[in-house]
Amino acid sequence: GAVVSQHPSWVICKSGTSVKIECRSLDFQATTMFWYRQFPKQSLMLMATSNEGSKATYEQGVEKDKFLINHASLTLSTLTVTSAHPEDSSFYICSAEDRGHNGELFFGEGSRLTVL
Amino acid sequence: AQSVTQPDIHITVSEGASLELRCNYSYGATPYLFWYVQSPGQGLQLLLKYFSGDTLVQGIKGFEAEFKRSQSSFNLRKPSVHWSDAAEYFCAVGAIGGYQKVTFGIGTKLQVIP
């Protein structure tokens, strides 16, 4: 199957700093990618839909100024957590839609963010 | 709005025993249903999906699931569990359009004992 890679796998940062997480589709082009957040013992919550070349579509309750999404190329979407606070600590997962596989979603490994 | 309930947060089975993971969904129309597996430190991998047709769906790694509209269920089964099946399993329901706007259940963590 297609491969999606996230980087970094884990990151620790100080409160108030910004952190960028990358999501890459390695062997296919993805015009649409999705960002999720997973709290401990909870489900994946869709945060936003990232569309190549246009603004991301955020789910209700997700602060777009807090979670900046950029999808500048067909293989890369980035999520920047701005002015991070301890409550932003979480597991962030991306997925990419592979239209060559009937639109199937392929997921990255996830990125564990810890804000001190 | 669509929703998914996985009533079992944690299940322990012996290697070689059969497995059934429960999933109930709520959706106003014909649902698109999925089962994903997540191993530690890994992303989610699609095990199987139901869009239409035969209500018994075969997936990878020997898993199958049965769609029962009358019970709003999509339970995952495997006749004989292997130690490598230990992971977290997520049931998900999708809106019209298939894969997009997928809502996930809380997940069931499977432990396999020798």
C-alpha cells in the first residue's frame, strides 16, 4: 500500500514556542490530507482537512490561528502548533487520500507532542 | 451526526482463541464502515471496509466483519488470534463520499496471552 510519513515522531517543547509537524505522502500525490488529534484513551478527532493549494477547512471548535495548516505541494502538508501550551500535548496523526486507490486513506505514524 | 460506539475498551484473549470486537454505529443513511488497526508507534492500517453488497466482509490478516443493519453493528471477528494481533482496533463510520469525514470509535485494545 501507499506510504505516509510523519516527522517528527515525538517532540518536546517549552510552553510558548511553536512546533511544526510534517506529513508526507512518499509514493503518491495527495491533494487532500487530514489532521487528527488523539487524546489518551480517546478516539481520533478530525481537526481539519488540508487541500493542496487552498486554505484548510477546520472542524468546529478547532482554532485555526492556533493550528496552522499548510499544504503547499501534492506530497506535503504541515501542521504548526503556535504558542504551544501544556494542554496542546497530544498525539497528532495525519492521513492522505490516495485517489489512485479509490480515495483510500493512508495514515502516518503519528507525532507525540509534549509541551512543558 | 454520525457516531461510533466500541463498548469494550480492553480485551484479553489467549493465543489461538477466537476473537470478536464489537462496534455499533449511528448514522442516518447507509453507512460506510471501516475497521483500522494501530500498533504501538504506528499509524492506522485499514483492515477491511464495507460500502455495499455482501454484508460479510473479508479483510487482511484473516479478519472479517459482518454488517447487521437491524442491529446497527459491524463486529470484527477472527477465528484464531495470533500474538502479533495485539494492537488497538478502531471502528469507524464514514459519511457519503466514502473515506472522507470518517468518525472513529474510542478503540479497543487487544492483549494476547500465550
